[in-house]
Amino acid sequence: MSESALKYHSKKQSHNGEGADEVVIPFAEEGLYGSMPVTPNVLRLIKLNCAVLSLLLFAFPLFFGGTQVYAAMVMQILVFALTGLWILTAPSACRRVVADSISLKVLLTGMGLFFMYGVVQLTIMRFSSSAHPVLGTSSSLASWQDATTTLREIAFFSAVVFITTLTLQAKAHYAASLYRMLMLAALLVALIALGHWFYDNGKLFGVFEPEHVFISERARWPFVNSNHLGHFLLPLFFLSLAVVIVQARSFWEFKEALLSHSTRGWSHILVNKKAQSKMASLTFTLLVPLVALLAILASLSRGSWLGLSLVLLIFVFFFPRSQKLKHPHEHQATVNYRKSRHGRKKRGTISSPTFKRMLKPLTCLAAGLLVYFFLSGRGSDLLEARIEYGLLYSLDDMRWTLFNNSLPMLKDHLLLGVGLGQWRHLFPSYMDPMLAGINPVYLHSDPLQLLVESGLVGFCIFLATYLTLGWLWLKKQGSRRFRDSVITLSLIAGFSGLVLASWFDFPFRIPAITAYGAILLALTSFCYERGFGTNN
């Protein structure tokens, strides 16, 4: 419906005694709108959603991954204020979207239960006391500020999922637009990281200083920690890889259809304008996963490498099979050529099964050689040194000591945990004397720290939520179109890789990665439930 038609519809409703704010645009018209009833007020809120999401996608990572206090506070205030506006001014649209999205319902229910569990846990600890060697008795809650910070991060994650889902449900093409924005953000961050790699002076763009200035030989900017750069790009690599696969299949189908009506072969394809457009689009899209992969390798993050390699194997194993293309209306000359001696499939040709089996390893080998030559010289030396360090000194890594020292803490507070945000305050009493002088803020393992802080009860609530989501997403894969299956699988694989990498670091403590994880979850839910439409 056009804007003028919307104004006319509003005036007509107001003349009939109905408020203009209650005008509902028929979302089914022209296939533009999703499941929510769209009013002028909702349209304004959707524009605000798009503005906030743009800031989250492009501006937030540039502030050192959102680790600056003021940047994180501003983004949290914007997200919470926008969520409040939706709930207060458009409650019917919120209820409609939550009712229509089973994934959002599961996620909000699970995160709501976990949030309430955390509030009850911390409230009990706040008013209970324990023995203290100096004070006699003290509150069981070591730091109320860290506790509220953790609760605020949980609420921020849920709110970003909520406003992203509302945006995706408003218009059908927003999912594809968000997908392109994520790819553009991946390309931007990866180029910044590679551009700073060999010339790092401790400052972003050579000007902006983080809290602690130091020079690194690993790609890291705009993040201060190189590991977080790899974690950030990991799901975006799989996301862009899926687009390359979908575009490559689309080009192959178009090529087959074109050849079925012509005997000129590739010469006919190369002069076709649509084929040229598809090839150009595929070439430029291929740059995104390639640049992201190089940045992940240049980050020298072993956790990111592990997540990438294992999830890539899972991605290949669960990759959906596509139906064989059929051409019922082939040109008679093409049919005669295929039946002839020269047109039959031969061993070693592109159409032979042997070549198809060799295509994947050959492609991987070519990509590996490309990466090696790109990283030749100083880059290959850094990569080789990092691999050697990982093989020789991984067992001496300090994080293994942190894990080992945290296990007695988990044993002492197995059921209910030590309290959200309280690990850093209790760890010194369990710390190995060899770590004297070190005051770690995080455990370098998000899942293990979550288990220690929330206990088995809270961890089971959290785990059940995401296992339910994964089961919902995967059970429908076999009955979906090839494109939607590939995109959904890539989103699940990317998020799984991020979770796997988080076992050896703390990516979900970085606000920008938390925001991106929430956006990816909302996009996965939308793709699972509605797909990307026929024209996106």
C-alpha cells in the first residue's frame, strides 16, 4: 500500500469516528508486511528499530567491541527505551508477534525464567550472611553491582532478540536486508582487522586509544582482544558462506536452463546479461567469506580455529541435498548432442561422478594454497609460531589452571551456584598460589562460569531453552527449500561455533558480540518459521 493510500485510509477511518492511530494496514496486500497489524504508530517504531539495529551492527563494534562503558550504556539505554515504547504504545502488535513466533515464545520464556531465577538467587544471597575471618559475618553476596550488571546483560540480550524479531515480522524483505547488513559488517570489520595487522601501534586507526594500550602481532581491531575478533567473525563467516552457496546454485540452475535451449555452450552464457550479472554478484559475494576467513586466521585465536574447523565439518555433514535438475523442454539439438558419442559423460569430465567427488577436496586445496600465499612472509611466520605454541605449550596455558581451581568452587555450590557475577570475588579463596598477583575478571570459559555462578538449577533452565530452540530448528530442515535449509543451517552452525569457542574464552561478555548473537538468533528463528520469501 502506498503512502498516499495510507493517508487516505487514515482519513477515512477518522471520519468514521475511529482514531487514526488504530488504522491497520492490510499486511497481506502486495506481500509487503509480515504477521503483525501495522499502524502508523507501529511504522514509526519500526523506523526506530531500523535505526537502533544499524547502530548495533555498524557503530557498536567500532567502539572496541562495545567494551567502553559509555558506549555500552548508551546502547543499552536505547534498546531498553525502544523495548519499553513497543510494550507501552503497541501492545497488540507485541502480543501478535509473540503468539505467532514459537521460537520467540520459547526464547523469551526461557530467558525470563532464568532472569527471575537470578533475581531470586541474588535476593536470597543479599539478605543471608556467612562467616567472615575479619568481620565475623558478612553478606553472602560479594558484589551487588556485578550481580546487577549480569542481569542487565541478560535483559539486553533478550531485548535485542525482541526488537529484531518485531522488525523482521513487519516487512517480508527485512530479513534479506538484515542478512546483507550482517555481511557488510563482517567485511568492514575484517578489512579493518587486516589493515591494522602488520602496522599495529596500539591504537585503532592509529588514533583512538583503548583502556590499555599495547602493540600486538595478531589481527585484533576494532576489538582490543584478538580472540574476540575471531569470535565475532566466526558466525558471520558461515552466514556469508551460505549466501555464496545459494548464489552459486542459482547461477548453476540458470546456466543449465540456458544450455537446455541452446547448443552454443558457454559462449551463449558469457554474452547473456543476466548470466553476467549473476557471475559478478557471485564474485563480489565470494570476497566476504574469504576476507572473513583470512581475518579469523590472522587473529591467531586457537578457540576460533577450533570452532571453525569442527563446525565446518558439522556444516558439511548436515548440508542439505538438492534435487537433480530436470529439463523437460530441452532443445532437440541439445538432446541429440547428449545422445551422441561426444556428448556422453566420460570419466574425468566435469559431469562425471569422479570429478564431483574430487571437486570439494580440490577446492579446499586451492583455498588453502591461496591463504598460504596471502600469509607468506611475516604472516606465515606468525601463523607457524602460533601453531607451534599451541602444540607445545597448550597444557601450560593459565586458563587450564583457572578451570581446575574453579571445580572445587562448583563442587561447594553445585545446586544453586555462587551467584551471577560473583565468580571473580570468590575465586581468590580457591586460587592456586602460583597465580598470586593475578586478579582474573572472567573464567575464560563462558559455559563453565555460567555453571559455577548459576548452579545446576539455573544452568539447566538456560540449557533447556537453547536445546529446545535447536531441536525446533533442525527437525524441519528436511521439508524446506534448499535455500532456506542452507541459510538456516549456516546460522545454526555459526552460532554453534561461537558457543564452542566460548568454552575457551568469554565472547558473550563483550557487548557487541552479545548483540550480534541476539540478532543472529532472531534471524534464525525467522528463517525457520517463514523463510526468506520467493523474491529475496
